[in-house]
Amino acid sequence: MPKIESVDHLTEYRRQIRAQRDPKQQQVLVCSGPGCLPLGSTEVAQAFQEEMQAKGLQGKVILKSTGCHGLCAHGVRVLLRPQEIAYEKVTPEDVPEVVETSLIGGKVVERLVYQDPVSGQTAVHKSEVPFYQGQKPLVLRKLDEIDPESLDDYLVVGGYRTMRKVLFKMSPEEVIDAVERSGLRGRGGAGFLTGRKWRLCRQVPGEMKFVICNGDEGDPGAFMDRAVMEGDPHAIIEGMIVGGYAIGAHQGYIYVRHEYPLAVKRLTQAVAQAREFGLLGNNILRSGFDFDIKISQGSGAFVCGEETALIASIEGNIGEPMPRPPYPAQKGLFGMPTVINNVETWANVPEIINMGAEWFAALGTEKSKGTKVFSLVGAVNHTGLVEVPMGTTLRQIIFELGGGIPGGREFKAVQTGGPSGGCIPKQFLDLPVDYDSLQEVGSIMGSGGMIVMDTTSCMVDVARYFISFLFEESCGKCTPCREGLRQLLNILNDITSGEGKEEHISLMEEICTTMASASLCGLGQSAANPVLTTLKYFRAEYEAHIRDKKCPALVCRPLLTYTIDPEACTACLACVRECPVGAISGPKKEAQRIDQDICIKCGRCHDVCQFEAIKVE
Amino acid sequence: MMDVERLETILTQYEGYPQDLIPILQDIQDQYHYLPKDELKVVAQRLNVPLTKVYSVATFYKMFSLVPKGRHELRVCLGTTCHLKGGQRLLESVSSHLGIEPGYTTADMQFSLETVGCLGSCAQAPVMMVDDKYYARMTIDKVTKVLKLYKE
């Protein structure tokens, strides 16, 4: 890669690589996103490489491993461009047929295209798949198109154009104005207006300022930031350069969780490329503006997603939050004014400046502008990443894009906002999703996790799960959070194991109120949400556990009884081998029996039984 | 005996500021699979931070370990989606197959078992990882097969 010295040089280089590329050339784009990677996308890409070589197609067909294609449920996904043919559930064994039929024969492999689970109708092209209809991808737009490891790919689709415009044609005030007018709010949790945060930081006097990208996506069930860091790392870098210029910072930090090794690798690589190319460093494109980025890796602490804890962690300390004010915009990293935004927020910035604040502000609702990426997971047919305009209803997201609940089961609740969010019941399915509407029903936007639950989920168990997660992750600095979580967990453990008492409910409500008002940071202040929303909307389930010692969803194991249906048992002995306490026995080649005195109700017999012979009550 | 040279190759990559502490500990953890006591003392001296501070950081963050880890690191995801899809039962099964509780290492130093808040592959829950490899849509009957791949 050449070192780019000036604006003209960048324009010329972009023109050159564009001229080398033929938009009509056949491309095979294999998804290597967070959903497809565990399903073996590396092996699929490898199979394409080998098969194409064997058929003499190298050089004629371009093969790329790209970021997330969205519909993870049907991975491994492969997109053929320019035809836009979307193949699903591709395995290495399918590859020879795809190469032969589609790449050589120009036809469609019908068995690998989308099929509607209800109507059976098929869709060959990406735009015809219901999951993609109704989406408005801005942040995810380039993910299924570019090779995240190639700076050239990013440049071809117009990358670093915004940076050029900002450095040469806009003053820092104009940039901040644009971001403020766009109405962009932080995509990481609290939803603070990004432009206002930048302005605050710019106004604080000081020679040395910092920008930080919060890539410590700790909310369980959320993986949109991982997808963007792995799939479009340069968009984050470009957003940060723009932000650095606007507030007057010359150093940026990207803080990434170490649980995302590929994101760490891709970002490190992208920063090195940008530096080598002259898009980071001193006097970028001779604009007189200096800016560089360091990658900082998290070490496995959820609380570091909180901005003051994250700053402490970059400084080399334990991740304990600090009281605010002073806000990081006034006194942040190393005591200097600091703007900290999350991954999705930064990735929105280039497009806002490029397309204009008004264009962005025209999307979404009155107080929540633009689009939002949600990770749609749990009990829903089309699990994956969706990006929709703010204000899209839960019903549209879950039933139209998400394809409804599997197995014909009934929708029970959707959990949004991670451990600080709440469980939203059926009566709010027509709620237009934005920051304020979610808050009104007791949940939050958070980073955009959306976990759908059906009748097989126990809401008391869900509350217990989140409290136990937060109890583990509480840093322990302030008493309300540390002790409040411990007591909530004890009570919920009692309730889910049949030891619940009537007075537990009011006691939990009292602890929740105290934690919300007296905790130091967002983690503790919002920790009560999962308990409060489930108590509010699913109180009958708590009462069933406490009064009748029953778990209606058959989840809380101490309240269940496992028996073997002698009619269905084939005496395969799989359960006998799996049982950790030897509670299952019986005569050879006959139905087995569970000794209730020995059974510890671990449920593993139920999981291994292939014949549905283990009955749960 | 401490391998001075091995530690020096890590330390020379840093300028020796207090904020280098966490990246240095990460490098040591990555290469040694734990944080040996003698090495920590050298790190404290070199960065001019109290040893207590080094220990406070080393015990606060989940990725650091003060005892040696096994040859293979097994991480079972307990994120929300994995929890709903049976992650806890998967963990119990792995734990009983290996004969160790989460947070521990087998006596033959082959496997360490850990839990993780979320691996970000929620669409394929429940998920577990062995070293750098993901195992998607895990079921209990697959546990033996997966573990076999890594047993000597």
C-alpha cells in the first residue's frame, strides 16, 4: 500500500482501485460473522477456494469472507453478487454443487435458498427474503459487501470520504452542529445526545483531550458491536477521526473485550493499515490535523462497559466506577476532557456527515433519530442482527422480520437492554421501539439486545439469572449494589427452589428501590429492572412459585419431578449413563425407573433422551 | 526458576508507564497461561507500582489467573440466550465429564473449565469454546465427542 500524502493522492488512488474493479464480476461472499463462524464458515470458504481452483475459476471469481449477513439462524450464509442470490445453511459438502450450478452454469441451487417456514414459499434473492424487508441498514450496510481486512474495499465503497470532507471543508463547530442537528443519541445505553456531549467536551479548556470507543460489549445477548468491529472496522476509525477533529483530540482509544478475539485482531489490523496509509498519524493528508488510535483490551469485567470504569481500566487500574459529575467530557482519561461513545454510535458518524444531518433526522421518531441495530435472539425463528428505523414496533421486529416463535408456541416476553433492562409482556407488542417508549414500560434500549421468550421460559428464573449475573459482575465498591444484589439473589434462589415466602415480594421491591436511588453507577441503579418488570407483569408466576411451589414453565428444577414413561422408553440406557448420581435403573431391555429419593433433578436424562420418554411435572 | 529472558521480551515492548500494567499482565497470561508470582514482582518494580496494586488488578479481572491453567481452555457461555437454551445444564455436564468445578483445572493439566458472560454468538446458543474454536448449538450428547477431540 502506498503512503497517501494529500487529498488529490487519495482521490487518485480511489479512482485507480475503482477502475481495476468490474462491478459485473462474479463474487462469492461468505459470511464470517458471529453467527456463521461457529457454524463453520471458515471451512465453507476454504471449500470454495479449493473447488474454484480445481475448476479453474481463480482470477475470474472473487471470493471474500465478509462480516455478518444478518440472518444467523440460517447460517452459513453465502451471497452471490451481482445476482444477489442468497444461499443458506451452506456446508462444505454443498460447495461443489454451488460452483458447478451457479458459478459455471449460471443457475440457482434451489435447495439452498430461503424457504418460508409456514407457507413454504421460496426466495432466491436477498431482497425477497422477509427478514431483510423492512430493514434500513446504515451501520450494517457494508457488512455483507466488503472484506473487513481490506482497506481498499472500504475505499471503493466511499470510505474515508467523510474524513476528507471534515478535515478540509468543515470547521470543528460545523461538525458538532451537524451531529447535534442529526439528533444522534448514544447507542450504548443511556441515550445521551452525542452532539451535546461533543460540544461540552470541546468547550472545556485544555490542550490534551481524548476520544474513546467503547467496544466492551458485555450485555449478554447483544452482539451488534462485535459484528461491526469484526465486519467494518474502518467505519469506527473514520468516525473517531471525525470526533477527534470536532472536539480537538489527537489521541483515540478503542477498548475491546478480550472475549472477542477476532474483533481485537481486525481492529488492530485496521488501525495499522490506516496508519501505514497515512490516514492516521501526524498531519493527516497535509491537513495539519494529527490523530492516532491505540487498542486497549479488556480483561473480562462487565462493569468496564460503564464509562468511568472503562477509563480507570485504560489507566491501568481496577475497573471501579467514579461518581459523576465531573463527567468524562470535563475530566476523563488521565484527568483530561474525554468523549466516550460506543461502537455503533461511532459507526453512524461518517454516514451522518456524508448524507447530512437532516437526512438522518428524517428517520426514526420525534426524540430518537436514525436507525438501531438489534440482536434478535432466543425463541424466534429468524435469529440474527436487524437494523430498523427507530419507532418500528416490537411486533414488526419479532413477527415480521423475526418470523415469529418456533414450534407454534406462544410469545411470552421480550427482554431488552441487557441485565439493566426489563421484560416486556405481550400487551406491549405494538410499542414503537425507541429510547423513551422502552423506558415508559420499565425497560431500556441499552445496546440493543432483544431476547425473545416463549412459554418455556420462567420469568422468575430469568430475574434470578440477571441478578446472579450482576452479583458476579458488581465491582463491590458501593454498598447498595454489592449487598442489594446479594440479598436479591438469596431471595430469588429461595423462591426458585420452593422456599419462597409471601413477604419476599415486598422485601424485594424495597431493596430494588434502595438500589435504584443509592447506587453509584448505572450498573447498580438499573440492576433492579429485571426484578421490577417481572414482578409487575408476571406476578402470578412469582405467586405460583411461592404459594403452590410450582414452576408453571417447568424450568425451576427443584420444583419439578422427573419420571420415565414406560411406554416410550426403549431401554437404550442413554439416561442411565448420563445420570450423575445413579438414580436410574431397571431390568435389562425393559423400561427404566428413576428413584425419586436419589434424583437431584438436574434434568440431564431429559436432555439426552431421544424418545421423549422422560416426563417432567 | 524464573525465565528472565522470556519476561524481558514482553517488558521491552512497553515504555514502563503505570498504564502499561494491564497489557503486560495480559501478555504474561497469554504466554504463560497464568501470572507467576516472581514475574509479578519484577513487573511491579519495573513499572514502579506497589505489588499490592499488581495483585489488586490481577484478582479483579476475570481473565487473569494466579494458578497455572490447563493445556486447553474450555469456556461455556452463560449469556442470556445460552441460559434460556440450557447453558447451565451444558456446564454441569461438561463439569461432571471432566470431574472439575468451573474455575478449576484437571489434575493432569489438560483442561481448565471457565464460564463466560457472553461470547456474542447468541444466535447459535448454547455455545462453548475450546481454545479458539467455537462449538455451536451444543447439546449434552455432543459433550463426550467434543472432549474426545482434545484428549491425548
